[in-house]
Amino acid sequence: MGTPLRIDRRSTQDGECCGRIGEFHGDPYERFVSHAMHCGTRTNGFHNQNFLMPLLNDLAEQLGHHPNGPVKVRVPIPGALKVVTRTWRHESHLLRALQGRVPNVPALLKQSRRSSLHVYVEGVTLSVLCPPGKPVDTLYVKALADLFGTLNDVRRQDLPPLPMRWPKDGDSRGYLRCLARLTDVFVRRPNWSRFGSLFTALGVPRDAVRRYSAGIPAMRSRPYALLHTDLHRDNLVVTGDMARPLFFLDWELASYGDPLHDLATHLVRMRYPEDQWAEVIEAWRSAVSAVRPEAVAGLDDDLPLYLGFERAQSVYPDVMRAAAGLRRDPGVRDLDLTAAEVRRALRRARGPLGLELADDLTVITDALMDWRRRQSARHEAPPPTGRVRPGG
């Protein structure tokens, strides 16, 4: 949700669209999902489509929730680029664990194989009231710091099981190396057949992440904590309630590890002005140390390492999304904008990766056009012919 949204509150008895509920089949939940996808207010993210609607009476009764209350149906986007790593496969399992432990998290009402249903928090995202690059009000900085403190108080046994080969609690370098390994396995590797030629032309070799991981130095030990890892302005809803000023959305990328990773991703993705970083870091230090003093050990020395990783790994999603957005025959303006976006991603990653990456816009533009032509040729190539057996 990036802009204020107006939810259609027509009842099941009124309005042409809501009268179509009888056209959909299945149990009350599946009928409501189909209905929301046809009649709800739609918003798109990178990975999901969200459909906002009032909850219909029959499903509200089944779920024990208020009828006509605002809800959000989330449906994965088919064919969306796989450019993120996930600690837990199902966000729903984590959301259930958070209820009663972490405040201001929208409740999950129901989950199925193809969709999920969430309580919709009415308000405005922080990105609307305070766009990226603008300083964030101290009220919200404190609310975010309080959330970080709360997350450090959640016990591991109260969370869903972690994947196999998870690093040992307190092993900060092991966790950062784990993040690098997951990026290589689940982001770089599955997309290399499609984007590898582009990355190579831009100066990003196949083993860039492995080289980065091998160079991670010794780090201070900090106890692991629950991490959100994606706290940016579009995932923060301003409620207007001074007692609960923010709600925290989208826990799909949550993890369990070194709390400095959460601070680093937050600093970069929130796009604070540089002169506000010190305020945010000190608010984080104060809130977290009040809960777990040992969690802030080595903050000044190790935070730059996590900031570097955030910028290094982002070269993959940023370049791939930019390239994938190019039309088959892009105009000069679209190509220039895409090349500039790719150069920004390369510049952010250059230092952490320790590589001489492409910086000249002409070189980047040529690489993008060559990649675009290769993709077009691949899709236009006739399918291979198989041998026809005699007689048929």
C-alpha cells in the first residue's frame, strides 16, 4: 500500500459488483477470494497482489470476525522474479507466532495454498506522509526503535523451526556468511541462465558473492533475535493513534539472526537523510540494550559490514528488475532511465564487492540492449523439432 486507499464498502445486497458473489464457487473463503479479485481495490507489490474489501457476512461468521470489516486478500503474482531469500517458507506460520508477542502486526485470518486473508489496517503509509529522503518524525523513530527492542525479546522456541544448517546462535560472522550463501543459492543461481550474460558484461562475475563471503572478517558475538529485515516506508502504516502510531506490515522476509542485520537493512531501505542516521542508530542502541545489553556489542565496528552486504546483495534484484522492465524495443528515454538505475545499483555494490563494475552509461546501455536482443531472439526461436517415428 503506497497511497491512501478507498475501500469499496458495498454490501452483498447492494451494487452490481457485489451482486456477483453468487457467480463464484467453492467454500465461503474461496468464493470471497474470487470475489475480492474481481471487485476489490487492487494494489501491486513486487511479489504479491493485494485486494482490499469489506469482509462478507458468511465468511465473517465462519472466522469469528466483524462483518463488513476491512480485510486484505494477498495473492502471489505468477511468474514474479525470485530475487529475495526467505528464512521461513510460510509467512502465515510466523504471523501466528507473533500474535500476543509483537504489537501492531495485522492479524492473519486465514491461509490457503494460493492466497491469504489479513486484517486491513486503515491509515496511510509513511511513504505518503513522509517520502523517501525526508527526515522521519521522532515519534515514528521511537516507535521503530521500540519494535526492534521487542523483537530482541522474542524467544527462539516461540518461532517456527529454522532451516537446516542454520548458524549457531551468537555466531555473527556465520550469520553474515549464511546470508551471502542464501543470496547465491536462491537469488543469483536460479536467475543466472537468464541474466548471467548481462551481469558478466557489467563486471559482476558468477562467483562475486562467494568472493565476498570469503572476505568477511571476524565479528563480535551477539545473541540472535527475530528480525523483520524489510522495514521501509511502504511497510509502515501511520494510524493517527498516538498510543499506536505505526503498524508494521509484510513479514515475508523475516529472519532470525544478528540484530545488526535488521538495523542495516532498515537504515538503507528507509532512505533516511544522512544527517538522521545518528539519531536512528542511537534510538536503536537505547531500545535494544534495554532488553538485551549484549545485543549492541561491537555495533560501531560491525554495522558497516551489514550495510556493505545490503548494498552488495541488492545489485541482483535492482539490476534484474530494471532489465526485466525494459520493453522489447525501448525508447531512448526508457533506456536512459534504466541505464541510470542500473548504474546506481552498481555504484552501491562496487565497494562491498571489491569489483571494478561498469560505470560508463554507454557501456551499461550497450549491455542492456545486447541482453534485450538476446532475450527477444530466445523467445522468437522456433521450438526444437523432435524425430517422428515411422507410422505416426
